[in-house]
Amino acid sequence: MKTTTAYLRVIGFMVLAFFLLELIVDSGETWAIVKYPIIWAVLGMVLLIAIALEIIAAALQRILFSGLSPEVKENFLAAEKVREENRFGWFKRKYEEMLGAKPMEKEQEIVLDHNYDGIRELDNKLPPWWVYMFYATIIFAVVYLLRFEVFDGYTQIDEYQTDVAQANEDVAEFKKNNKDLIDAETVEQLTDPADIAAGKTIYTDNCVACHKDSGGGGIGPNLTDDQWILGGGIKNIYHSISEGGRAGKGMIAWKTDLKPSEMAQVASYVMTLHGTNPADGKEPEGEIWTDGNTPVEVNEMTVDSTQINIEATNNSVSDNIESGN
Ligand code: HEC
């Protein structure tokens, strides 16, 4: 029993140390122990100290004990035994009080006077734990009624809306931190001026050679009109940029050069070119795109000799850009 209490003391000490550390170390929304793994080391030290203290205390007790005279020893052991027994006495008493059961020897007092074939009944009182809980539900009901029916508490609809608002915030936060976690299915048109500006830079660096500064088109099709060969709308445009055009046409798959976030930016920039109607615009190609159409299936570009040619063209084009032609 003595060693058990020593263990319990050490565990209690550790739990206390843990919560104290969580309380004083500011770690934002995560647990301090997750954010600062050094806390494991601190807790390890605390554990060592706690064990050392227990060992020292036990050794001291043993030394003092061995120096006692025999009858004092006996008294000490007897007193120790009583202490052990009383240790959980308070809990035990409270527990029995809450059960409210009549002890067996007093059952005679509450036996009812009917008797069915020898089966008799005890008139037990309701156990206090049950009664107190019942009172608690009554108090709860009154408070609830006043709060939500008499005074204007929040409704389930309010609760729902708060949750949805919170969820939207979380989603926005997640998207902000995971900008590259998008594909043609999940991409959304970006409207932030910073994103559009970044998209414009990417466009100027990579796309003007074939689509012109204005988007009016040259080697590549006009990006400003209503007609799209591979489908309009942010998702199709993203898909065209990421996977490239039809084999042999000259539009490579940009997913090897650009990050998903960058493709989303340049796709969003392309969206802003729509309807600008540049003077040097190429003849429309493809079908008129209206939103709500199912996304156009684009053939996967096959890697063959044409692709190598395309890349060669692309390189010479960018060389031209660099040399200012
Ligand atoms: C080497 C020339 C070339 C370069 C560089 C180029 N494209 Fe293209 N692009 C094309 C061609 C050619 C097509 C038509 C593909 C087809 O018909 O399948 C095209 C098609 C497209 C389409 C689909 C148009 C439609 O009508 O469906 C988009 C969007 C597009 N390009 C955007 C871009 C962006 C953004 C860049 C820069 C990251 C870029 N392109 C760079 C040649 C190019």
C-alpha cells in the first residue's frame, strides 16, 4: 500500500507539472507539448526528481524506523495501519451516503407488511444520488426555459450559422496556407489584385510569345474572345495551362514549370482578359463558351516527338523574348 501511494504521488506530481507547463507556456491553439518538444525533456527531469524524492523519503523513514525501540516500532506500525485504512475513508463515507441504502441489519425497519408467497418488499428511499440529479434537471429546465423561451436566447439556426461561418473561416485559412493543393477540379478564380498581378507577371514571362501581350493571340489562339478551343471558365483554362493543348499544336503542359498556385494565378489573369477585344486580336477559334456547360474533355497530351519539337519552338521563342525581339 505504501509503494502504491508513492506511485500515485509521482503520477499526481507529473500531471500537475504537465498542466502547469501548459498553463504558463504560451503555445497558441496547439498543446505546448506539441509545439515545444523540449517540454518532454523538462517533464522527464521532473519525473526523475519526483522518483528521487520518493526514494529519499522512503530511505529516511527506514533509517529512522530502525533506530526505534521495539514497542515504539509496534505503536508506529499500528498507527500506520489506521492511517492507511482512513486514507480513503472520506470517499467511502460519501459514497455510502449517496447510495442511501439501509444496512442489512436494519432492513427489518423498512420491510412492508405484505407477503406474496414469501416474497417481501423493502420500502427503500430513493437513493440521494438519483434525487440530487433529478433536482438538477429541474433547475436546468427552469434556466433553459427562461433563457431560450422567455428571454431571447440563440436559436438552432443561429447556432448553425455560427458553425458555418466558422467553417468558412477555417476553409479560407486552410486554402491560404495550402495554395498549391488545387487542381483543375477545385481551382477557383482568384480576384485578389496581388494574385492577378502575379498572374500577369507569369503571363508576361511565359505566354506572350504565342498569345501576345494583349491576349489577342498569335501562334496560340485569342484568349480574349468568347470562343474557346479547349473550353472556357477558370477550370478549363486551368486544365489547358496545366495539361497543355492538343498534341502538336504548340501549347505545352505547364505543370512541370509552374506550381498549381501559379497556374491558378495566370489562369485568373487570363480570365480578366476576356472581352478586352484587342485591336490585333486573332480570329475566334473553337466554340462559344457559356458558363454552366460541362467541362470539355481534353485529350491527354501524349509524349512523342512532337512534344520535343514544341519545346524546341518554345525555347527559341523565349530566346527571342530575352533578346528583345
Ligand atoms: C509555344 C506557344 C505557346 C505558349 C508559350 C503558350 N501557349 Fe497557350 N496555346 C498555344 C496554342 C498553339 C494553343 C492551342 C492549343 C490547341 O489548339 O489544342 C494554346 C492554347 C491555350 C489555351 C486554351 C485556349 C482555348 O481556346 O481553349 C490557354 C488558356 C492558354 N493557351 C494559355 C496559355 C498560358 C497561360 C501560357 C503561359 C503560361 C501559354 N498558353 C503559353 C500556344 C502557346
